[in-house]
Amino acid sequence: MNQSRIVGAVIVVIVFSGPAFGQFRLQPREASYPDRPIVAYVLEERGEAEQLRLTQQADFFDNILGGLGDTFRWWDIPLASATILPEVVEPKNQDARLRFPTLGLDIEISRQVARKDDGTSLGSSDPARFPQGALAVQFLSVGLLDILTDVPVTAEHYERVFVFQKALIYTRTLTGAAKQWFSRSRPDGSDTNSFFSAHTSVTFATSAFCYRTFSDFLDEADITRQPGVFRDVVKGTAFAGFYGWAAYVGYSRMRDSKHYLTDVLVGAAAGTIISNLLYTLHFDTDKKAGGGQRVSFEIAPMSEKAIGLLVRF
């Protein structure tokens, strides 16, 4: 499971950036931001350039922790438990798994599309490559813009990265639970974990989230803000690219005799629904206007030589 990577990424950032803060005496100063107060710092006995650099690092911490805090909801607790504790979603007796029937249409389509050689389609490669690659690109892009440029990066930009990872975790958890509770032989007879396709579910979850993010970017960019043919063409091309790749992955799983059509359709629906639902809950305009209870993470000086992490509910 890759769900620990989001935690690992935050730990790496804290570990490698922490020593920079430990060299200086920090004093707290409240700074007002549009969404919520964030702890800022006055760095003493340093030149203006050095103070600016370290203040940017403090903002970098505030943005990451703010985005991480905004990612959590109360309903993440039971779902996280199902992810961390496999016994929560796995039946104690494997013989008790429900048998998922194979439809006649599934068998017929499988015979028609299955490859006759021993090759493997590109879409059947490691299912983690596409989502983790997209996640890494988003995180590095936001982080580098935050650290190296004057682009106004906010906590919401990091929240999008963390919610993206959460969508992948939820998709993998649901897919894994289905494979544990339902028994269905693969077309090639290799095992009974055919229902439903993990390759398809995580790829559609990735494509759905990336498309929503890119679509919102186009709606806010100066060149594509106004409705028109150009924006429609760009959005249509992006939609075809993201969902076209996901559809190809589903087709590859059928061509390589690893899944039936219904395995692929259910996987596609699961990944698409989870990503769109989480994206809407976190970034929908009406939701943002209404606020809502969130978890808040803040860095705060504990003494002249130490800083601490505050968690507000």
C-alpha cells in the first residue's frame, strides 16, 4: 500500500527544513490571512535578505500544515482505520467470501478482445506509476513555486495535493475490500481476485482528479477565463487525454485476460466517483463560502530554542 507516502513526504519536509529554523531565535507574531490566522515569525539579528528567505520558509511550513489540516474530516477516521487495519475490511474466514457471478456477456467479450500471444499491454504496467507520478509532479510544482518564486501559493494549493492522495487511498481501500469480500476468477484463471479492477479504479481516480484540477485552472487563468471556443477545445482535449488513458488501461486489463468487462466498469465508476466527490466536498465554491469545521495545524515557538506543532479542532 502507498498510503504512507503522504505522511512520509511531510516528515521529509519537516526533517530537512527544521535545521534551518533551529539556528535562529524566533518570536511569534500574529499575521492575518484571508482564511484564518497563521503564526508568523520575527527573525532577529539577521540581514533583510536572510530574514526574507527564512520568512518564506516559515510561510512554506504554514502552507503545508494548513493544507494538511484542511484535508482532514471527521469521516476520515473510520476510513483511515479500514486502510491501516486490514482486518477491518477482510473477512476472517476466506471461505465466507461472496461469489460474484460471471455474466455470459463478460465471457463473450473476453474471448473477443483477449490477446492470443503472451505479451503484456502498456496499460497493465505497475498501477502506481501514473497516480504517484501525477502526485509527485503536483507536489514538486507547488513546493518549488512556493519556495523559489513570488507566486502567491496558499494552503489550498497544498490541500489539493493532499486530497488527491486521499482520493487514491480511498480508492485503493475500497478496491482492496471488494477483492477481499468477493470471489471471482480472473479470465486467465490465475486467482479469484478479479472483482474489481484495481488498475482501472486508481487510474480513473487519478484522471478524474487531475481533470477537475486542470479545469478549475483554466476557469481562473486570464487567457481562458472567458467562455469560448478556445477554452472548450483545451478542456475537451484534456478530458480526452486523461479519461482516454484511463479507458485504455481498462481495455488493457481485458485484453491481457486479467479482468472482465464488469470488473473494469465498476472500477472506473468507483475511481471516478470517489475523486469527484472528494474534490467537490473540498473545493466546491458553495462549500468554501459556507466554511465548515476543519483541523488546523500551526507551528509555534515553545521557547527561544525550540518550536512546536499546535493542532486546533
